[in-house]
Amino acid sequence: MSRTRFIITTILILHCTMFFAQKFSYNGLHYQISGDNAVLINQHPDSVKGGVRIPSYVVYNGVEYDVTGIRSQAFYFCEKVTGIDIQAPIRKIGSQTFFNCTGLRMIILPSTIAEIEEQAFANCVSLEEITIPKNVRRISHGVFYNCISLKDVVLHESIRYIKDEAFFRCKAIERLDIPFSVDEIGYRAFGDCTSLKEIHLETEYPPRIYPQTFNTQDESVLFIPKGTVDIYKTTDEWNRFKNMQEL
């Protein structure tokens, strides 16, 4: 290889490395440059605590970068984090992003979120409330698994699928409002939700459910639209609820 080619190749490699893989810290959080943007990457569990704000942009070497993503497992086992405010217009919460953030009590999700992947908030045992953004169509497997303090859940009318064990062992939920848009609720999606007293449905056509989607059929009251009780009583699994009331 000629000296000129060697120099050019070396410069290109260095340039690409700096441009695509440069890691840096901003206000205590770790990021990585990706093209013209920045992605929040894995944090050290002992390095973040208290309330955390994820901004819409960060600055590195005097250059502003829009924050466009949060890497899967970014806050994995960050047990000292108590609150998350995501101001960046991201579209996805990756798998296990906040897994086992046992101190996390509240989180503010941006309206731009369209995907929440598997076990994103699993074992966040202190999380008390969540509002699912309007662009989300599916709540993936085990997203809120074992969130035992989760009491207030707001589901918007964009949601079509609530997958297996999505809210399994969410023992504090007392009331559940299922939008008319929901087509399917997976296996054990609300299993072991032992405080569930009321389930409200807006549709005359029951969503598909499975054995053990719920296990509170003897205790929970099923509130359904007026004139639909015969439909629910003849639909598999829904007919296991002993107390149905039309509204």
C-alpha cells in the first residue's frame, strides 16, 4: 500500500470512528453520536439517581445533537432512579430499558412514543402510575411485569394488542378501562392482579382473551355496554366472569 493511500485510509477510519461511535457524557448521562444525532446509551447503575431528565438535545464539543433514541437496557438495574422525564421526541422504549429500576415512582413519556418493547418497565416495583401515549398500538410481553405498586393505568384508544403478561402481578390495580380499539389481550396479561375490582369495556364485541388472561373472575365486576350481556356470556373466557353489569 502506498504512503498516500495509507494516510487517506487512516484518516477515513479515524473520521468514521469519531463520527459514528463517539461516546460522551452530558449532565451526568452517557450518549453516543449516531450521524447527526445522539442516542442515550447504557448507564452505570451507581452513576444515576433521583430524578432524571432526558433532554431533546445535548451538546458535545460545542455542537448540538438531537436526542433521537434510548438504547435497550439503558437504565438496567438503576435502582436509585426515582423519576424519569423524557423530553426527547423518541419513538421507542426498547426492551428492558428500565428493567428493575426498583426506586422509579413516576415517568413522563413523550407523545411521540409508538413502541414499548418487552419488559421495558418490568420489576419497577415502586412505579405508581403510567399513561400510555396515544401512538402506541401494542403493549408488548411483560412490559409492566411485577410492577406491584402500579395503580393508575391510562390506555388510549389506539391500543389494539395487550400481549402476554403485560401487567402480570400488578397487584395494586383496582380499576381497568379497556378501550374499544383493543382486539386481543394475551395470556396472563392481567394475571395475579389481586386488587382488580372493576373492568370496564367500551365495545359490544369482546376482545379475544385466553385462559388466565384474568384470574379474578369471581371477584371483579365486568362493566359492559348496554344490551351486550348475552354476547359476553356466550363468549369463551369472558363467560367465566360471575358478575356482569350493563352501563
